[in-house]
Amino acid sequence: MDIKARVPGTVKAINVKEGDPVKLRDIVCILEAMKMEQPVPAPAEGTIKAIKVAVGAKVKAGEVLMVLE
């Protein structure tokens, strides 16, 4: 399952590593959009399989941030 950006912005923080288990609604990363922090919650319980972005990366709405297994 892909975790996608809901809004365009800049990746401010990544709160997980590949292989980390997450629960539903855990905050996996923070985006900064329009000078506001936008938390990105896990859409389901699982394990982070891949992180597709780095801190400081500019992302578009709908861009895949992470892959949840």
C-alpha cells in the first residue's frame, strides 16, 4: 500500500525507518505546505517497506512517500 502526499509541499521530517512497524494513524512523516506542518498518518497497520523521499524533498500532491506492507 502506498502512502501518498495529500498536498504539495516539502518533506520536513521522516519519523520512521524501513522495516519499522506502524499502527493505524501513526504519524510517519511531516510535510510543510503553505508554511504549515501537515502530518502524514499511516493509512493502515503494517511495516514500512520502502521510503521514497528524503528530508528536504519537494513533493507533489499524490506523490508516493512510502510503501507500507
